[in-house]
Amino acid sequence: MSAAVKFALLATRDLGKNERAVAIAIAAHANHEGNAWPSVATIAEYAGCSERTVQRCLAKLVQLGRLVVSRSLASPPASTGW
């Protein structure tokens, strides 16, 4: 288990089950700098929920300050980083 996943397990104990599963799924895809670019579909598969639930959880995690969104400057945007 990666250090990012271990940290996410501890840091998300106060969240709801879906938000926690989404945060851990993102952590599982993080590189050594803590950046991750999994798609909503990939997060949904790892978290065991629908893509719409992932979208709601991502919005809530951003609102709570637990997740920062970075968008690609490429044209057209290639990916969204979490």
C-alpha cells in the first residue's frame, strides 16, 4: 500500500463513505509529488460508485478544501489533475 493511500485512509475518517472512497481512489493514483489524473470513470470503478456520485464527491471535496483541481493548459485540455 502506498504512503499516499495510507495517509488518505487516516485523513478521511471524518468524511462520508463515498467521499472517503473517492479520496482514497485518487490517492491510489497519485505520483510521488501527490498529483493524480484518474478519470471520473476510473475513480468510480475504484470507489465502487457511479460516475455521478464521483462528480458530487469531487465537488464536495473541493468545497471542503480537501482536494485541489488543476486543469491542463493544453488546447484542448487533455486532462484534469486532482
